[in-house]
Amino acid sequence: MATVLTLLTDFGTADGYVGALMGAVLRIAPELRIETITHGIPPHDVGAGSYWLAAAAPFFPEGTVHCAVVDPGVGSDRPLVAGLIDHQLVVAPDNGLLHFMWLKGTERAVFRIDEPLQRPLALSPTFHGRDLSGPLAARLAQGKLVLEDLGPRLRSPQMLPELLPDGDEGGTEAPVVVVDRFGNLITAVTRTPWYSPIPAGVAVGDGRVVSEVVNTYSEIAGDVALLWNSSGHLEIAGNRISAARQLGLRPGDRVRILWSSPARIALEGATT
């Protein structure tokens, strides 16, 4: 039995959606400790949700259950999935929210949830997080459900093709996935068990090339520089300034990474 269940949503905190989700979980499993990863994902931004889920989930105790709800397709025929990735359990819509966890994971299994089998008597077509995902996550945490009971095992969850870097001998094109509150530009290029190259520079949209590479923010000598951030993503960071504002970039904009040594994009994590 898990003792911790986390929530990650794009609900914000101004409305009562988070409270309703927490209530649905506690009604089933009042003994659970509920922790928040974030409710500040930009509305409908599955890529940002995937990034922050992968950035936080691995640091919880093994067996923690994570209920992730960034679900612009709620009420449609998009399936729900439950994944076990490096000893962390996740319940989420199968819309790409597991992208980065799956890409970085080494021990992985994912199951499509048989929604008709698990469907509650009352199910709002617009709030599956409250009525379906949250209660399922609570029962998994209690040990009343196991993954194999939920539905068939899948080869892979839905990935986000637009976040997969496109590499060639000259470099790698990749989008900015997240701009954090400091204005750091976090790209989709991530270190994985198969891929850890050395960056030489990043060409941004206006033709500028950011070529300073550092290990820490305090080492930045100019206005912006490159580093591998704490989640293993290549980041363009500012020297106490917003790199996003300085370079005029935002999520979805693409940059081109130049490598100081030959590198090949390994996509095994996206296809296995």
C-alpha cells in the first residue's frame, strides 16, 4: 500500500477544481497523504505537464502514486493509462503526459485503463479527473487495484512527436518546452541512459548563437548561457535576467543545438 499520492494539474488555485479532486481521493482513501507537484501547468499544456511530472515524480518514495490531469480531450475517446516507471505509479490521460517519464525511464510498464469496466455510476463528461482518475489512483494506492486488473498492457504510452528532437550531423532542432518562473528556456533535449552529448552552442530564431556553456547559474559570465539543468534538460539560462525575454523566445519556439562532439539522437525510449 502506498502512503503518498501526488496531484499535478492545470487547474490553477483560483477555482474549486483542485479541492473537488482532493475530496474525491480522500473520500475513498482518507488515510492517504496528498502532496502537490503543481497546479500551475498552463491550461491544456500537455508538454509542460510532461516535463514537470518527470522532473518531480522520481524524487518521491518508491511506490508513490501520481494522479496527473492535464486533459484537453476529456470526454472524448482518448484513453486513460496507468504506468509503472522506475517504481513510480502514474494515472493519466494517454495524451503525452508520460512522454518524458517514459523517455527517461529504465523499468517501464504501461496499461490502458478499461474505462467501461472502471466507470463509476456518476461520471461527468467534463471532469474525469474527479470522477475517474482520482478514485482509480486512490484505489491503486490502497492496494485494492493492481495494474494488471486495469486493462491490457501497451507497448508504449502516447508520445509527443513535436517534442522529439530532430537531429542530423550538423546539429539538433528541438522546441522550448517550458519557460520557468525565472525565465529559463527549457528545451526538449534531455539526457537519457542512451544519450548525453556535449553542447557547443544553440542558434536561436534571430540568428544569435548562445555559445557559453556552464555548470551552474553563478558561472554565467555574459547575459545568457547553456547548461544541463537539474532535470537533465538542456536549458538556456540568464544571468539574473529572463533568458526568454532577452532572446524573445517562448514555449513551442524551436532552436538548433550544435554539438562539440558527434551525437546521435537515441529514440529507443519513444518506441519501446
